[in-house]
Amino acid sequence: MLNLHEYQSKGLMQEYDIEVQKFFATDNAENALQLAKELNVPEIVLKAQVHAGGRGKGTFSSGLKSGVHLIPGDQPEKVKDLVEQMIGYNLVTKQTPPDGVTVNKVMVAEALDIARETYFAILMDRESGGPVLVGSPEGGVDIEEVAERSPELIFKEPVDINEGVQDAQLERMATNLGFTGAKHEKAKKEMKQLYELFMGVDASQVEINPFAETPDGRVLCFDAKINFDDNAAFRQQKIFAMRDTAEEDPREVEASKFNLNYIGMDGNIACLVNGAGLAMATMDIIKHHGGEPANFLDCGGGVTEQMVANAFRILTSDQQVEAILVNIFGGIVNCATIASGIVFACREVELQLPLVVRLEGTNVEGGKQILADSKLPIIFAADLDEAAQKAVAAVRK
């Protein structure tokens, strides 16, 4: 899944004429000082750019406390001092790994007072079969808490995707969020542009929290979370090129290059499965028999021999893996293709780990024959339960 940094989301909103505070992003202290001077604002907010939340309460490996700092606009030199203690250092928050994540960029932005906070989002809704506007006059807090505590303060407007968002819907939402006078019209305009953004970038969610008004009557999007439909990557190449893989598991990054759905875990039994549901069931039954899955890996219905080889290379790159379980139910997938891929992969990576294989479905006998003819030391299993038991036993030897 594509995650954007705060400065990247704000940049996208600017492209759609959505009002955000003035900001710049940089990766060095000298440039940060110059940008702070160019902002020419009463107060500056400096934010470390990482995907994890809780930045304000985080700690850097440099000793600096907090990844969010307010600086008087007439003291830009303080920005440089702070950035020197941020860039290249790890920031530890409640959402990062224990060692934290390295900060490679910071955002230097205009700090604004907020008079009132609301919540506004647009997301794809299965129930209504299209986009839905969601808003609440209570912003700046977890929206799930509001929904649980005061469900009457959550307002929804399903949108006909063929007709687009209607003025009457924007009117109702702005009213329900408590905007009045000139701010009411400004809120409508911002929400309309946010819908244009949602559709224009193939988003699955655009969440603004807070969607707020300032003491001088401005209506701004202070913070944004934008999720994208991965299936639209082919037509949103500019946006997907913004992906920052520095904070991601390198195995997951590598897997995505080969259209493999991989998520690393903490166990020692690697799994290669076709189908997300079957992959989840495989992990569950490994746990049931006392083992620990090392990953989720769905190779999908269009798997090829080379994809299997790439999957094996990723699985064996994990030093904690002590055995591999291949569980294939061939519907769309031909078991012979998987079997040929297994043989090719085992020889290419010179596999030394125990390998348990369960094949079932299309051309299963052909697949089993390919594996048998390979003379590789494969442990065969008749069903998933047996496969899991044999994989767990293999790591206990």
C-alpha cells in the first residue's frame, strides 16, 4: 500500500486548489534555515517526516525530544539547530519499531492558530456502492471515539459516482459541521475540491483531521491521510513514484516488484500460498499445531515459474526462516507451473531448508510427477493439516 508523507499529501492538495498552510520540505539544515526565512510568518512549525504517528511525543537518537517543534518566526536560526538534530537520526515513537525510523526529510510550515476543529473524509463505501462523504463537528480526535461516544454527530452523504457530488450535499455537510457565514461557503468549496482530488487520483480514502477554521476566518485542511487504489497504479504513475520505501520492510518492497503480496512476520516457517484466504488459513493451522508463520505470501492466480523463484529468493533471505511450506490449491493456477517453479527455485537458490509441499487441484498429478522426477528432498503432504504438522516437526528437529 502506498503511504505518502504529510508534505506530499499537502502538495497534492495544492494541485487541486485546496487551501493548506504554507510549507516547504527539505533534507538539510542550511536549506531549512533559508526556507524558514522565506516563509516570513509569525510562527513556524517544524515536523519530522515519517509515516509513524505520535511524532510530537517521540525521541530522536540524537537526544532531541519531539518530532514536532514550534519556533517564533523571527528566530529562523532555531530551525537550523533543530533540523541538524533530526536529519539522519532515528525517531522513536509509539508506532515505530524499538530502534525507530530514520528521518530523511522535515517539513517547515506556517503555524496557525485553530479556532474550531471538524472532521471530514471521503471514502469508498461498499454499502452505498460508491464514494461517501463523512463528517463530524468534532474534529482533532479519533473519529472512532466520536462514533462510539456520540454517533449522532457523524454525518454521511453517499455520492452517485456518475453524477458527482451535488451542491445540496455540500450545503448539508457544511451546515452539519457547524460552518457559518463566509466560512460556510469556503467549507463547501474545500469539500468540493477534495472530492475532485479523491476522484482524480483514484483514492480509496481522503481523510482531513482536522478540517478547521482559523480565528481570521480561513478554512484549511491541516492534516491529511490519503489512501490509493493500488489497481490504479498504472494510470497514477506520478503519484506512485512518490513512494518512500526507506521505512518499509525491504522484503515487502522486493516482493511488490514481482506482484507478490508479502508481509513479513516473526515466525520461522515461511509460507508460499495462492489466494489470500488460503494463506490466512495456512498461517492459522501452523499456529494451531504449535508453529509460528514467518510471513504472509499470496502469489496470486497468475503465478509463473519466475514468480515462484522470486518468492523463494525472498523467503530464504529471511534469516529466521527454518522451513518452507508451499500450499497450493490449483483452480486458475496449474499445479505443474507451480511444481516447475519450485524445482527451478530450489536449484537457483540452492535450498538447504526443509521444504513441505501440498498440491491440490488443476493438473495435480502432473505437478507431483515434476517434483518426484526432480529428486529434490521434498516432504510431501496430502492435505493442509498434514503439511502444517510436517512443517512444524521439521523446525523442531
